[in-house]
Amino acid sequence: MVIMLGGEAMQDQNFTNIISDIALLHSLGVKIVVVHGARPQINQTLSDNNYQTDYHKGIRVTDETALKHVMQAVGQVQLEITARLSMSLNNTPMAGKQLNVISGNFVISQPLGVDDGVDYCNSGRIRRMNTDGILSALELGSIVLLGPVAGSVTGESFNLLSEEVATHAAIKLGAEKLIGFCSEQGIIDEDGNAIAEIFPSEAEERLIQLEEAYAQNNEYSGTLRFLRSAVSACRSGVPRSHLVSYKEDGALIQELFSFDGIGTQVVKASAERLRTAKIDDIGGILELIQPLEAQGVLVRRSREQLEQEIHQFTIIEKDGLVIGCAALYPYNEDKTAEVACMAIHTEYREGNRGLMLLAHLKQQSRKFGIESIFVLTTHSQHWFLEQGFIEVTVESLPIQRQDLYNLQRRSKIFSLAV
């Protein structure tokens, strides 16, 4: 994971908890690259020294005098993060062990040059990154810490955009995740709720809105900068970029380890997909349906039965977890099919996933030349009625299915033309 830690997060009272969470992730075996910024710290140092810098297209023009102040602020931030990480293992399962934080010349920079007649001086961009060196450090169990100042092949130092460093690192290292912090708990919708998942194309539309808001309110700048990075990272192969609040204790852990997270994910493909089940999915299906079997909602199925019938199942998968399933059993001679073993994980029943499964099974049925589907249920009568099913008698079932009807369960039977 590449974690982008802006200077704003370091000024917040929750910073110590964020560092502890990063150390905890490391103790769990996660390979971590931390990229820190220092904008507010640089601004404060410049202010303390009565020095102002110009901006061009949102980038600080860093002359030689400004560079000295930038390097001073960045160096202090780097040392503070290193010191905090060194003490934060006390709150993890690895208490008493040494956590190594490695910084170095992993990034080689070059000048931005002149744009529209404006000389950026010592503001620069990445020329190359020593990914082999970073990966070697990660393999040795160290956290790699990268900052927004880097040397060049000519021995000069340049002030870089920290989000550019983080994005470049995530792409070149093939990171699973790029994680950023802002003042809000992700990207907030019109109702004041965090948008759980967004695609790069949708994120670009949000960027336009945020740029307008940023013109009036600097509080959105962290979200804006991260969103640009997330779009670039996703389009270059990073599967997911997460945005969470630096103000909430435990936000990073909750985002990564709760079912739906609490922030916003920018994803190149949905974390959730509907597909035909495979033999490797049997364990997940059993875990999903066994509580419902114990309650008498579903008929019990053995592992052996599932192995024989696995090709009949469709599942909804999210992050490797089976959160929904249903089976379709065709009776081709009667041009009908049974929908069975429909189940949705209790944490995901508000998202119309049952309708997704039903729509997929109806489409499947039409491909098979099926004209109607039916279902036997003891607990979900109203849901099927809401979807257009009508109640029918046992006699309307295919003869083979009539012979298997369980008189003790007394299941209601519903049918729907497809």
C-alpha cells in the first residue's frame, strides 16, 4: 500500500492514532510506502521568515531562498514521522520489536522548467524512481518513507508535489492500494454521506465541482489533490484508491477491514461482481447459507451436493467474499426452471442485490428457451409477490418436482413468466 499523508493530517490531534494504525498494518505483514507532504509546515516556515512565494497553475515557484525554507520544513516533518513510527509498535502485536523506517535517494528529480514565461526555479517533477531499491527495503520488513524534496543527477534539490510522488510510487510499485487522507470522510454526496465507490470517469466529474469549491474554500484542497492522483493511479493499473478522514480515530482500519468501509474508493472496476460459481466458491456459499439453513429458511445442502450442482449457482462476490447466491435448475421439457437457494449476506441486504440475481437468472432462463421460472419459499412470499410472481399450486410444478415436494415444509409456490 502507498499511503499519502498530507501536512494537514500531521497538524491534527488524531495524527498519533494514524501513525499507530500504519504501524499496526505493518505488523500484520502489509508492505507500506508512506509519502508525506508538508504544505502547511512550509507555509508556516516561510511566514516565520517573512518570505512569500508565487504560484503558477497551482504550483509553488520555489526560488533558492524558498528552497532553503522548504527543505527545513520537509526535514522536520520527515524526522517527526520517523520518530512517531519508531514508538508506535507498542500498540501492536509486535510490541518490543524494532520497526525500521528507510528514507533515501529513491526518487531522482528534474526541474519543471519554464511555462508561459514563468520559471519554476527549484520546483520539479520526477525523472525516475528506484523501484528495485524500494522493493528490496520492503522485502526486508521496513517502511519506506518518501518526501516532496528530491535530488537530481546534477546534485541539485527540487520541490515536488507529494501527490505526484505518491501516484508515481503506487503505479511503478504495482501497489494494491493508494490511500489518502483529507478533512472529510471521503467524497461527500448531496445528502452529506460518503460515496462508497466511484469510477474514474465519475471522479473526473467530481473534480470539476471540487475545483470550483476549492477556489472559495481551501478545506477541499486535500480531497481535490487526492482525487486527481486516484484517477491517474486507477487509469494506470492501481486497483483501488481510498480516501478517508484524518480527523477520525481508526478511519484507516475501518476503511480497510469493515464490509463497506467508511470512506470513498476510486476503483477501475467495481469491487463487487456477479458471476457463475466455481468449485473454489463452495466454502463461501456454505458460509453464506448455513445460518439460513439453521433457521429453516433454506433447505439443507451438503458440501457433496454443492460440488455436484455448483455449475447451477450464480454468486455475487465482493473482495473475495461471497455476499449473495442463487441457483437455477431447468426443466427443459416443461420449459420452466426453479430458482432456489437465493441468499444475500445480512450486511448487504439494502442494495437490491436480490433483484440483480433475479434479473440475471431470468436472462439465463431466456437463453435456455425457458418460458417461466418458479420458486418454493417459506419466508419470502411478499418479496417474490413484489417482483411480479403469482402463487400457484403443487400441481403446476413439473412432475419430477412434484415428487420431491416436501409436505412437511409446506412451502409456498410462486411462478413468473420470463
